Amino acid sequence: MSATAINFQEKFSRFSEHWSPKVIAAMNDYQFKLVRLRGEFVWHQHADTDEVFIVIEGEMTLRFRDRDVLLRAGELYVVPKGVEHQPVAADECKVMLVEPKGVVNTGDAGGALTAQNDVWI
């Protein structure tokens, strides 16, 4: 158990790259990850798990094939497993992801935006 609280802004100050989630805490088999978003991510889905997006700062859109969901600071959205989605942020957006350990950020799509997994800051 940590002796101090985790400060999101302090953790965000440790990295500047986009689309590269960093683990800040774990609970059972789940990880809490911070990520900076800017631009368009790849369309993808996670066949075996839901994915939680919590906007810390800024705003983003989760695109789905049939609709868009706008998320602002202080809002959360759960993408159900197996649902194809595309995160998009016109300006930089700071987000916390909650997902099981080992989930690949690009899901089934792979490609150049696939980040190294299990990177702690």
C-alpha cells in the first residue's frame, strides 16, 4: 500500500506522448492508466473486455459506427466488449482508462499506434 495519494497532474507531467497509456495503479486484475489523446485513433474493439474512459481534462469524442458520444472533463463512458469504437480529440485531452491488465490499446486493429503494455509511471 502506498503512503501517499496518486496525483493525476503530477503523473501527467511525467510524459508528453499521445496514445501511449501509462499505468498508475492496479486493483485485482485491473489497471488504471493515464493517456494523452490528440487527433484520431484507430477503429478497434476489445473482444474480451469492456473499456472505461474517464476524462480528466479537455474533451474527446468516442465514435461508434452508428453515433458519437462527446465526453468532457468529469465524465465517464463504458465501451462494452466487442463494440468497435474510435477515440478522437481535436485538442489534447487527458484521460484515465480502466481495463484488465494486458489489454492492448489498439485492440484487434494493431498497427503503428500500438503502445508498449504495462508501462508504470
